[in-house]
Amino acid sequence: MEERKVIGIRDYRGPAGGWGALKAVAGVVREQMDAVEAATTLLRTNQPQGFDCPGCAWPDKNHQSTFQFCENGAKAVSWEATRKRATPALFARHRVADLLRLSDHELEDFGRLTEPMVYDPASDTYQALPWDEAFRRIGAILQTLPPHAVDFYTSGRTSNEAAFLYQLFAREYGSNNFPDCSNMCHEPTSVGLPRSIGMGKGSVSLDDFEHCELIISIGHNPGTNHPRMMGVLHAAARRGVPIVVLNPLKELALERFADPQDALEMATHGATAIASNYLQVKAGGDAAALKGMMKALLALDAGEGPVLDHAFIAEHTRGFAALAADLQATGWPEIEAASGLSQSELEAVAVLYARSNATIVSYGMGLTQHSRGTANVRLLCNLLLLRGNIGKPGAGICPLRGHSNVQGNRTVGITEKPGAAFLQKMAATFGFTPPQQPGRDAVRSMQAIISGECQALICLGGNLAVALPDPQQCYPAMAGLALAVHVGTKLNRSHLLVSRATFLLPCLGRTEEDSQGGEIQAVTVEDSMSMVHASVGKLPPASPHLVSEVAIVAGMAQAALPHSRINWAALSTRYDTIRELIEQVIPGFEHYNARIREPGGFRLPLPACERVWNTPSGKAEFFVFSGLAEDAPLDGDKGLRLITLRSHDQYNTTIYSQDDRYRGVFGRRDVLFMHADDLARLALQHGDLVDIETQLAGQARIYSGLTVIRHDIAAGTVAAYYPEANCLIPLDYFDEDSGTPGYKSVPVRVRKHS
Ligand SMILES: Nc1nc2c(c(=O)[nH]1)N[C@H]1C(S)=C(S)[C@@H](COP(=O)(O)OP(=O)(O)OC[C@H]3O[C@@H](n4cnc5c(=O)[nH]c(N)nc54)[C@H](O)[C@@H]3O)O[C@H]1N2
Ligand SMILES: Nc1nc2c(c(=O)[nH]1)N[C@H]1C(S)=C(S)[C@@H](COP(=O)(O)OP(=O)(O)OC[C@H]3O[C@@H](n4cnc5c(=O)[nH]c(N)nc54)[C@H](O)[C@@H]3O)O[C@H]1N2
Ligand SMILES: [Mo]
């Protein structure tokens, strides 16, 4: 039977990368920028004297390679460096109620915000006001509120300098409420890794990728989200390094990739196969798969001779016997059912792993955004520890961070659970007693906004209400705030969920020149591999009214804290002085100012890389994952598990276009990806309109009128785009250990649209 044609759905035939990527960059540049300006801007990305790419947190080799072409980096840069402007005149023409009817793409596509604005309820419009007036009014409201009723959100693009000042401001004010994007992202990493290996960060460097003998890539989509990683995977594949992928979706870049840096491949329209073993695990089946691999490894060790690193296990770890007993007790039929993979597929990976002298495991949101995301991260450590793959060249754990400085924000004190040593240092350095009680993370912050416990929300970037699950609850709750302040570059929906006093404060972006006290200032960021380096904006600011995030934080602090012990004005005119304070408070930043003046910067200390285990026992800890279920059970045999993910043309809640080229979707986002067997089982056809219903206790949730399309995805798993599908996720559906929502693990039912 000839398959029905569905509008906007067709096969993408090329490899990932290649000429298709070059064409896409030309398109986005044409739409957003002038051609000459674009060329020079893009050439300055990730260069020693240039700015750090706001696209992702993947590092650069010594920070001095010639321009590394990256399609999605180019999109991120040109989206910020656009010639379009959202001026006060534009806001005068559109009431907030009207703006709310526009799509996320349309809102941001108005262009860069140009002046500070305040919401005027009488006219339902945003209106410009001078900076000092904005600060005065924000400060006056903050002075009337109890500090525990104020929350300080951070989205991870903020520099170390702005983030450090922000937490200083909040803590002097008296709040530990630091919801941040990391709570929705890699919090299971920040919680799980310290329990297993005594530090909350990845252990590998770019060098390790050059020396590894096996890469296991779990639950991430680098062709879209970390495109510069593709160069590394491409090189490894060409060296003959096996690459094992666990992903319910066949992601094109993980199958075959043409490196735009490779002249021959480009000239011949060639491509390199990336994955040696592509395991289409069910969503939520990674725990079972990992337990299966470890069980097979133990069997090899007992059979053909030692494949475990017994000396390492004896000297460096605790808990091996309990782990082995649990694996023994777990049966293959259950592992196969829960993972959707066969015993032989998993045994084959165990054989590759047993042969490799240096293995890297990399992972992303497919692993963390589950009800047991933290436990998942600990399973990865188990696997690596069994063969001593932490603290040796070419091996280790590689969490792929999200925002370009999300890791740095954490390092400099953006955390709702500050440690005792950090608080003591803060007290000793600044002469006030910071609050000791833990504060609220992202989900708890929104719950407090809903309950009225939180009365003011300050957002240093981001789009919190849209990024969180459950818009049905989050959107209306924002209107109850006594104060909302949004520091941002472009208009988004959270800015339009206005309350009694709502301020929109536009800031300089990473690409723009930041001149203070007559001198160009550098900021610093930390990448996924703990390298800290300088970033210097080069473009003229989008508007003469824009100020830096540092200056905005200092302005708010000065106004809210009339008796402050800190000289905010002095700090915001010389960023070296902020770095001197960071150096005093946070270990690892010795000679901060000197070391960031070296090209490439410096690496923060990573104890596990030296096999120093900062756990209570002083050893690396094996972890027993009881059972095999990561998430709430499915609803009978017709139940499916929904994952929500990013398209190729989006950056979180920023939607560049409606296309998702590599998955063969063009000009639309209202689709549900499904396996052919599930279509047949549910008596659905490719192209049918369907309704999705969440199968969890509580309020009924239905997302109506999506078009279901046949896709190469694991049977039993369906996928839809984020943020649209957030209406299907309850706010309290999260990992208890980390607070991270189960964005990739929602039990649903799908039926024909009625
Ligand atoms: N261009 C671009 N770059 C970005 C971003 C962006 O939106 N656009 N976002 C940034 C941010 S903040 C982050 S956190 C990262 C996100 O980067 P990724 O971690 O790559 O995030 P996602 O695209 O949400 O999902 C990743 C993959 O997980 C798979 N997956 C889903 N469920 C499961 C599962 O249960 N098991 C397994 N094994 N796999 C599963 C999906 O099929 C998908 O391929 O990227 C950063 N970089
Ligand atoms: N269903 C579902 N939901 C998810 C996810 C998922 O996979 N599925 N992923 C989660 C993840 S991993 C994350 S990290 C969150 C993302 O959550 P957020 O970080 O809150 O969201 P973003 O979309 O990155 O924020 C976009 C806004 O940031 C502002 N901005 C951009 N650049 C700058 C800058 O330089 N400075 C300032 N001050 N503002 C700037 C702009 O105004 C823009 O509109 O979403 C989470 N939500
Ligand atoms: Mo993220």
C-alpha cells in the first residue's frame, strides 16, 4: 500500500553536517544579519581574543583553532547579533494581551530589547523608564518583602562575574532561593557524581577523546545540541574507535556525519559512519540496559578470565559485593523487557567494553530527565569503575552540559544548598552572615509562586515559566507575584506573564563590547570540561541604553540594600576586582586574573581525576539501583512513554524556525513521533490526528490535535517537541534526589483525535 503523504514530512537524504549545514547557516544569517558583519562576527566566536559561543558548553581545543564551523553556534550568534529591534515604539503598539497570542518564535523574532521597561496595567503595555528609576522602584519593593519570599533565578548564559555578584546580592539580602536552569537539566549529575566519585563534574578533557578506545554515548543528540562534539566523534570513528549509542531515536548525526572542516569529505559528498552499535533503547530503559551490560561483564570476568580491574576495585572503591549480588539476582528476561534490547546486543557491548583499555561515557538529557535520573548517573559511574575508567588517560565520565556557562554559575555559588565551607568564606570575606537554611530550586520555586509563599521573582535570563512543566499552573500563578524582574536580551512568554510590578531589563549579550570606566571588560566562563577562560564581546551594543548583567545586578543590589557592606559601583566598573573576590571565596581560582590572560585559560581542580575521592568514605562508591524501573509504570499494554525533546532549529524555548531537518520535519512542530508497530497496534495511520493523555494521578492533561508520524524510534516510546508538550507533565513529577522533572518519561495514552 502506498503510504499517505503528510504535509511537511519527508525523508532527509544527506548526512548530518555537510553542505546542508552550510546552507542552513547562509539562510539564518541572511534573515538576521548583514552579510559583512556576519562574517566577522562568526569568525570571532571561540577565538583567543573573541567571545565564547553562547551556543553550548563544549570546549575548544586550546581555544585557538581556526574558526570551527558549527551550524547551531552560528544560529545562536546571529540570533543575538540580529539587526532586528524590539523598541518602546513596538511595545506601545501592542498590548500584552495581544503579544501573548503570538508564538514563541514570533516574540523573540521582534529582535533585541533596547530599553528598560515597566508594565503599565492601565494600558496593558510595557513602557520605557530610565535605569535609575527602574532600580529605585525594584529596590523599594524588595525592601518591603521578607527575604525568604524572594527567589533569584539564573539561566546558564550568565558570566562567572555576574553570577557571583548575583549570589552575593541575594545572600546579603538574606535568600538562598536560587532556582536555576541546572535544576531542569544536569542536577542529577551535580547530585549523583559527588555520591559516587566525590565531585560533581565530568572527568574527561578533549585530550582524552584523542586517546580513548571506546565511546559510549547515552541520551544526547550532539549533531544538534553540541555540534562541535561531532568533530571529535568523527575523528574517533575514523581512528576505528567503536562508538556505542543508546538512544530510542535514530538521530542522523550519530549514524553518519560529514565534517564541514573536512575538505575531501565535502568535495566528494562523502560521510563517516559514527555509531558502531546503535542500541534503540526504550525511553526509561537505560537503567536496565546498563545493568545488563554490567551483568554480562561480570559473566565474562567469571568465565574467560579477569576483565574487571580487580586491583582498582580493591584499592579505590566500596560496595562491589552488593553490586555483584544485585546483578546476579537480576534476570535477563526482565532486563530485555525493560530496556527493549536483547541479551546478545548488550553482551556485544560488554565485549567491546572488556577489550577497551580506556572508555569514555558521555550523556545528556535522555539519561537525566527521569524520575530516577540521579540513580541513572550513578549507574554510569558503576560501569566505569568496574574497569578503573576514572582517573586514567583516555577514560572517564562526560556529562554534556546545557547552557554555555551553567557549570560556571554553579561553581561560583549559584546553589540553593550552599555548603558550610562556602558560607564561612562568604561570611569571612564580606562581613555579613549569609542565610544558612537551604533555599528553593526551580520546581519548588514555582510551587512557592503558586502557593503565594514566593512573592518576588528575579530572573537573570531564561524563560522559567515556559521551561518548567505544567503551564496550566505556572502561567496564571506568575500574575500573583508582587514583583517580577526579567533581565533578558529578547522578549519571551515569561516576560508577558505580568503581575502588579513587572520590569523588563535589557542587557548586553556575550557578543557585544562591554565598556566600563573607559575600559573594555572581559568576562569568564567555564565549559563542560572545567576549563575557565575569558570572553570578550566585539560587536557594538544593540542599543546605547543596554548595560551589562554585572551592572544590572549591582544596580538592583545598591537600591535594595541601602546599608550594604559592598561597594557595588566599584565592582561593576572593574571586573578584575570581582574576580579577586571569587578567588578569595572559591577554591581553585588562585591567580584568577593572571591565568585568564593566558590563551585557553585554566582548568579547575578535579580530584577524581587524581583518584582522590571526596566521598565520606574516601573511596569511590558503587551504587545498587534496586529493580529496573526508572519511571512511573505505563498504563497497561496500550500505554506509551513520551519523551519531549529539542528540534534542530531551536535553542531551548527559543525557536529559530519550524524545521527539524534531520528528523525530516519541515515547517511544523505539531507532530508526535511513533514506531510503525505502535501505529498498527493502536489502529492509527501515519498522518492521523491524535490526542495524547497523561496517565498519572491528578488533574487530567490532554494535548489535542497532533499529527502522528511514523518514525525510527523504539517501540513503546513516543516523542514530541518541548516546550509545547510541557502541558502533559505535572509540576510534581520529578526525581526526588535532584528535583529534576521527568521530561523524558511521561506515561501516556494516544488515541485518534475526537
Ligand atoms: N542547538 C541547541 N543546542 C543546545 C540546546 C538547544 O536547545 N539547541 N540546549 C542546550 C541545553 S540547555 C542542553 S541541557 C543540551 C541538551 O542536549 P541533549 O542532552 O542532547 O537534549 P535533548 O535534545 O533534549 O535530548 C537528547 C536525546 O535524548 C534522547 N532520549 C530521550 N529519552 C531517552 C531515554 O530514556 N534514554 C536514552 N538513552 N535517550 C533518550 C532523545 O532521543 C535525544 O536524542 O543542549 C544544549 N545545547
Ligand atoms: N519538556 C521539556 N522541558 C524542558 C527541557 C526538556 O528537554 N523538555 N529542558 C530543560 C532544560 S535542559 C533547560 S536548561 C531549561 C531552559 O530554561 P531557560 O534557561 O530558562 O530557557 P532559555 O530558553 O534558554 O531562555 C531563553 C531566554 O534567555 C534570554 N537570554 C538569552 N541570552 C541571554 C543573555 O546573554 N543574558 C540574559 N540575561 N538573558 C539572555 C532571552 O531573553 C531568551 O528569551 O528548559 C528545561 N525544560
Ligand atoms: Mo539544559
